[in-house]
Amino acid sequence: MSDPYGLKEAERRGVKLREIGHRIVMENEHVRIWEINLEPGETIGFHIHYHPYIIFSLGGGENEIETIFGDRIMTNEPLGHTVFMEVARPVHRLTNRAKVPYLSRLVELKHITWPIESA
């Protein structure tokens, strides 16, 4: 049985999926805007994105994305950096590996939903 997004693996491990960010800054029928605020070494727990999204870095930079399968991806998102995620990624968590706080806004595009459940 295929599990490209790690939902079955998360269930098998008893991992409860978390929210994408710390708080919703704004939401309407088109977008949901999350605030992500991580102190050095702090992690947002395992979660998955169901919509394409844009990240606007408001400070910080060095982060590590770890998928449920153990893959690790280092990112550098200094102040002003913008990332557009147009493809779904497996269940993952984000850790601030910098020595300074990481702050960003993540804008989910709600009119597009990735077919993650049916994968």
C-alpha cells in the first residue's frame, strides 16, 4: 500500500498532526494566513499542508524540515525571503536551527486543495 505523504506512517506511529502555525492572523474564503514564530531550537510538530502556500520570512533564517520518513532538508529564509510551495510535501515538522528567532507569515491558497487523502 502506497503512502507518499506519510499519513499512514503518522497514524501507525500514533503521531497527532499539529496545526501549520502558531496562530491564524487572518482568514477568508480565499486565504488563511498563519504566523510561525520559533525560538532557536524550537520545533513546530508534525503537520501536513493541503493547499499551495507562500511563506514570507520576517526574520531568522536557518531552518530544518524533517519529514515523517526521516528525510531532512535545510532551508535558509532570512528577512524578506519568499518561498512558494506548489507541490505537496509529506508530513513534516520544522525546527529553527538559527541562533535567532524565526518569524514568518504562511499564506495558504484555499481555492486549490491537493489530493493528498486519495494518494
